[in-house]
Amino acid sequence: MSAFEMGNNPELRPPHRDEDILRLVENIYAVLLTRGMLGTYVYVCDTALRERLRPYFRAVTG
């Protein structure tokens, strides 16, 4: 049975491991954050997450 035939039916689809989902999300963000031609702005609403990500980004003011 193909992936298309399985569709969104969780009974037919093998479960995704947390590590696979984390790798996918990290890859998505890596692609999005490195494609800006003139830079990329990142705004984080959650204060705790903002502090956790702060070491990875250079702050721009102005």
C-alpha cells in the first residue's frame, strides 16, 4: 500500500518517533532562517522560548 493510499489514517500509517519529528522541525527552521536575502527577522512571543533562543541570534536594533 502506498503512502498516498494510507493518507491520514493513523491505523494504516506507522507512528512517527519524536526524534524524527524534531529533525524535521529543525530542518524546516534551518531552511527558513537561512533563505533571507537581506536578513531574517524572528519574533518570539513566548518569553521563556525567546530567552532560550537568544544565544543563537544577533539582536538588531533600530
